[in-house]
Amino acid sequence: MTAALALLYKLMPLYVTVGLGWLAGRFLQASGSHIAGIMMYIVTPSVVFSGVMNTPLSPEVILLPFLTLGLCTLIGCAHLVVARRWIGDASASLIPLAVGTGNTGYLGVPVALLLFGEQGLSIYILCMLGTTLYESSVGFYLAARGLYGVRDCLVKMARLPSLYAFFFAVMLNLGGIGIPDIFEPLFDNLRGAYSIFGMMLIGMSILSFRGLAGNLRFTALAFFGKFVIWPLVALLFWWLDSHGPQIYGIEVYQAIFLISITPIAANTVVIATVLNLAPAQVAGSALLSTVVALFYIPLMIALFIGA
């Protein structure tokens, strides 16, 4: 529990960053839509590319993002069925993003580094890439379907560069080609921007602290899927594999569990902003989930990871 309290203390700068984002939106008229576009089309693909390039790859390791992608898809599609019946407006199409993925990058990466060290961080990043692939493929498609037809959704999804960055990095990595030393500082800076601007975007999207929850049905379903169903699925996978085929080890189980307990992804706010589909609703729910995660993450880590 002492380590969990230390983790709680180390998370505070991230929450301060959310507050700075709110101040920038409230008093400086900073444009969240512009930052969302930069994050979606420049920063996130760069982080995906450098993460894959810096990780030793094997067939088993390469499959990790697709394992996470499958779990995200299962959870997201199941909740979409419920959302269409229960929420009743276009924002229901954002539920698969809200529950299927999580703030695995902006918040999860520094937490993973604190818990697992540099070696465990590489495993976490590979699992995390599955959530990025989900956001850029299935999640984005389902969200866009709230506004567009099938063809338009597929066209918009094909324009997202994160998918191409992932597969291009895999090809280069397997071919023995690394990132030139001269570009390493650039990718280090982009990783820092990924965390800072991602968290600021949550605060920037909220210009009033009143009515953060917005549609209570949306927020309730998003919280239930994110903080209850996803961790249960992660624990079930942990139990089934460890008592069955034992394909993966404890590092993978813990990485997937950490992914499952992260709050609603800031990239969900990015996508909602890019699509202009209930961005305030998503940002409010994401912010509330981030506040809950301030206490939820250390508690779950203390219970199941033993940090």
C-alpha cells in the first residue's frame, strides 16, 4: 500500500496538466480542435513508430498488440449494442471508444515505467499499441458511423496514419533498420508532447465545471464498462492463460491489467473533437474518470499487482 500511495503522489503532475489545459481553454482561448488534429495525425503516429522501432520483436511479441486489439473490440462492440438501446442519440457511437480503450499512453506509460521499469515498459508499450490500433481502426469506424455512412467511415479510417506507422515500423524493425541517432531526440520530445498535450486536451475541452457528466446514461455506461467490465475481462484472461496454455508470463498479464484500469482515453476526446461529435460530453466523462482513477488505479494495483 505504501507503493500505491507513492504512485498516487507521482500521478499528481498529470492532473495538474489537465488543470493547465482548462486554464488555457478558459482564459487563452486555446483551440482544442487544432491540437486534436496535431495529436491524431502527427504526434500519435510518431509515438507508435518509435515504440515499435525500439522494441525487440518476435512472432509472440508481434501478436501482443493484436491480442489487446481483440479484447478492445470484444468489449467495445458488446457495449455498443447496449448503448444504442439505452442512450438513444448519436453519442452512443462513442461508447466503444470510451470503454474499449483507455488513457494507456498519456497516463499509462508513466505509471508503467514506475511499476515495471524500463524492461517491463517495453512489454506494456506493445500491449498498449493494440489500443492505439483499436482507436485508429474499429473504434474510429464505430464512432464515425454515428455521423457517416460505411464508405465515408472507411475512407476516414484509411486516412489515419497510426496504422501505417505501426506496420512500417514492424517492417523496418524486422529488417534490422533502426532509428538514426540524430532523430532520437526528436522522438523523445514527441513522446513528451504526447503526454502533455493529451492531458491538457481533456481540460481544454471543458470550459465550465458545471454539468461535467452531461448525459448521465452515457457517463454511467462508460464508467461501468471502463472500471468494471474491462478489469474483469483482463483478470479472466490472466486466470485462463495462467491455468491453461500459459502462452504469456506475468509481465503480459500485468501490462494488460494496467491497460484495463486506466481512465477513459484522452484520444476519445481527440476523435470526438475531430468528428465534432459530442466532444464536451466525452471530455466531461473523460475528466471525471481521470479524477476517479486518481484513487482507483492505486487501489487496484495494490489489490492485484501488489505494488
